[in-house]
Amino acid sequence: MNRLTTSRGEFELTRFPDDPRERLRAWDAADEYLLRHLDGIDGAPTDLSGAVVVLGDRWGALVTALAGHRPVQITDSFLTQEATRANLGRNGADADAVRLLSTRDTPPDRIDVLLIRVPRSLALLEDQLHRLAPHVHAGTVVVGAGMVTEIHTSTLRLFERILGPTRTSLAAKKARLIFCSPEPGRAVGASPWPLSYALPADAGAVSGLTVVNHAGIFCADRLDVGTRFFLGNLPRRRDPERVVDLGCGNGVVGLAAALANQEAEVTFVDESYQAVASAEATFLANVEAGVVTGKGAEFLVGDGMSGVRAGTVDLVLNNPPFHSQRSTTDATAWRMFTGARAALRRGGELWVIGNRHLGYHVKLRRIFGNCEVVASDPRFVVLRASKR
């Protein structure tokens, strides 16, 4: 646990889940810089008496520090929401004072102060600015924050094009602020998201089918090479009754599983609201096209397999992430692998794709007691572990 010290007090904060092996901080210099700016370190304090919205708060540090002003948090991350709830409770804040929304929810009707932690995905920022623009007014205070490596000329151009005139602060501790003056009513057009396209000819069983990507999805404009390799080496079993596409992204892997067995129940799971919305849109687009039947499809936003009942799954397909915000970590993969083992029936299998250098075979042997290489190339490896 780490302590964030501000003029509003000291706050004990953790990420979610709290992994004692890593002890990664639940805030950074950009959060601190933004809070100091609101306090008036470079001018008058910001009036927070109106409707305050915080977009992209990484682990709830900002809304926990600002809980007394009853902010609304908007995030794409289920883990961020869980971290926020935990941090509010840990610091004695009124959890009911903070409204937690996802990036798929309708924003508040009026926004007087808009605070934005610049996301890694420029597309997600673009989409969210489009969604929020109708709710700001000429007097809305808009302040963005990020590390200098996260704020680029393209970032500033998005603020300028969608909201209004934009400038930046000097850097402090490798963090920078963005100041934007909204000009309501400007003609900026509609958001270009979601993006749909036909999968390429080398995408295995799903070649030529429609994929739908909402903003913020990895490789939203093309099929990434890892997924392409996975699609070419999926299980050929046609008997699994229940399949889980774990960390589903846009859902093309689960779609391939549904094609392989039209009677299977396929569950799509991700901690990203944008990802699960993409998977659902991808699946439904192909149901409407008559490609899949849509029997038993389920779409879950959650922390790995926590929402799947133990001992009920025949097959888990997984492409685990190895980044948590700006940190490289294997904690997510561990949770996914252990959760998959708990959810599988005896004889059920977990199939994983990953970069060769990540050494997932070592983790799988420790968790399952076995691991087999199904396919490999110079960059990727597909592994299979069975629950015995």
C-alpha cells in the first residue's frame, strides 16, 4: 500500500487486485500535478462546486482525493472501478458520493469541470471527447494530465479539433498538463468509432467475416499478428459444450470457436468495457449475417474468470496482456491461468498464445502440472494445459 500526500490530506491507495509481490503505485506524477493545479499552485484554485467529471482515472486516485466534490468517474476499465471502490472505502470516503460510469454509459447532462487522464489509446481519447463535447459549455474548465511520454502533438490536436483552443503547461517531474477552452456548437462531425472491416484471407475459419472494433481496442484497424497465428492453430475439437474467450478483445477468437461448434455456449470475457462491446457487436454482426446461430453467447465485463462458475468450462482460449497501464507485469497472466484452472472441468483445456520470451510454459506447468507446445514460430508460441 502507498500513501499519496496532498493538500486535501493523505490517502492510502492500491491498485486492484492488490498484489503484494509487485506493490505498484496507484498514482503517478501526473495525478499529483493535476491535484496541485486544482489547489491553485500556479494561480487561483479551481472552482469545484459544479459538476465534476474525471475521465480515465487510472486507479481511482483522483476521485478518491476529490470525493468531497462528488465527482463522476468515467473509465473503460472494470479493474479501475474496483480499485476506486476499494480506495474510497479504505480512506473513509462516502462511496455513494462518487458515481462510477463506464465509457459505454451516457455522460452527465452538464459538465462544469472536466479532468482527463490522457489514455494510451489516442482512438479512445478521440471517441470520448466526441461523447463528452455536447455536455460541456463555454465556462467548463477542461484540464488534461499525463506523463510527457503520453502527450503528443496529435493529442493536443484532438483537444483543439473537438473541444476548442488548447495549450500545455511546463513539465514537472516528467508530467504535463493540458488546458482547453471549450467552444460549444462547433461542427466537428461524428466520432469515427466503431470501425468495421472484413477479416483477411489468412484469418483461418473467420476469414472474410465482419469484425467490429470500438475505440481503444488493440490493433483496431487490422488483425494483429498474434491473433492471426492463434486463429491458425486453434483446437479442432467439436465437442466442448462451454468455451470461454478470456481477454476477448474484439471477440474474433470466440467467434472462431462458435463457428467450430454451433451448439457450444461461448462466453466472452474482458476487463475492458470497450472490448466486450466490440466482441458483442462482432458476434451479433455475424449472427445477423447468418454465419453463426448465436446460441448461448454471453458477454461479461470482469476480472478474468471471477464471473465464471468453477468446474463448468470445457475450453478456455486466452491471449493474456503483459502490460498494466505503463508497467510490464505477469500478474494478469497468473490470475487468468489460475482462474481458468478453477473454471475448467476435469479434462478441460486452457489454450494460450503469447510471445515466446514471456515463458508462459513455466507458469502453466506450475499451475496445471502439465503444458504442451501446440505450435510456434520465431515470435509466438501456442500452449495447451489440461486440468487433470
